[in-house]
Amino acid sequence: MNLHLGYILKKMCEMVGANYDEIDFKKQSWFTLYKWNANKESEFKEWFVNYLMENKDARFELMEFPTTRINIIKKLIDEFIFNYGWTTDD
């Protein structure tokens, strides 16, 4: 797993009290193992935006066309959460 993706997934796990080392991220539907509420998801999004804005290496690892344009970063994060975010319990 790439360095920055691993760091982001660790943060996701931390947000729900999951043990990163016990999750098999290669397993289909791993992201259904835990739930978070809309507040936790929003907090994660804010953290993720800041992480990408401040970390050039992360942008180059995760983005096809790295940029600091906030609207592009937010769209990437929304897509990431849609595909890999925990299930929302609200």
C-alpha cells in the first residue's frame, strides 16, 4: 500500500475506533465493517482536505493531476468517501 494512502486509512480507522492492523483492505467490502455518523465523516473530510493541501507528496500519490485547487480536492475526497468511506449510520 502506498505511504499516504496507508496514513489516510489509518486516520479513517482512528475516527471509528477500528484497529488498522486488523483490517484486510484487499477484502471486498472492507469499508462496511464499521460505521460513522455524519459529524465524524465531516470531521474526516476536513482533516483530509488539510492533509492534501499541506502535503505535496500526498497530492502526487493520490491525484492524477495534482493541484491545490480546493474544489478539485474536495471532489476527490467526496469520491474517495463514496467508494471507500465507512457506512453512515444517520
